[in-house]
Amino acid sequence: MISLETGTFILILLASALLGALIAVLPAWRSLMAIRAELPVWAFLRRGGAVLEGGDALQAELRCGMCGARAQCARLLAAGEQQPVPGCLNSELFHERQPL
């Protein structure tokens, strides 16, 4: 029989819990990273000639990623529109940003 000290047992338990959490979160993280490149906000900004960097870019991605109108925006992009759906969470970006 193997005997473990309490500290060793707790360390193994914590490592197992962290590994389990990583395994649980990894598929969701990978799907979010796959969606990132397809977010309509980037296409609309490119179409308008604007560029975002740093914290502004992260906030725009989060707002676009949480929006339920991505399919509508994709249809607008395909139709050649310059602006996303009315009520877009990033609408101020398209009014504030000047083309570079």
C-alpha cells in the first residue's frame, strides 16, 4: 500500500482539479478563437478604412462576439453595406473612426 503525506495528497488533488478545469474550458476557448477571425466588426472596419488596436480592439471583439446579430451582419456584408445592423453594440466605432 502506498502512503501519502497530507501535503502531497493536497498537491495531487489541486493538480487534478486544475487539469480537469483546463480540459473543460479548452473546447470553448478554441471555438472562441476560431470565431474571432470571422467577426463582422473587422470586415466593417476594413471596409471603412479604420484600424483598431489594443484595448479598443479587444472591446470591439467582445461586443461583437456577444451579439446575436452576426448572421444579419454577414448578410449585410455580402450585400456590400458599409454599416452593421441598427443597434449594433459597436456602432459608435463606425461613427467615431476616421479612415487612415
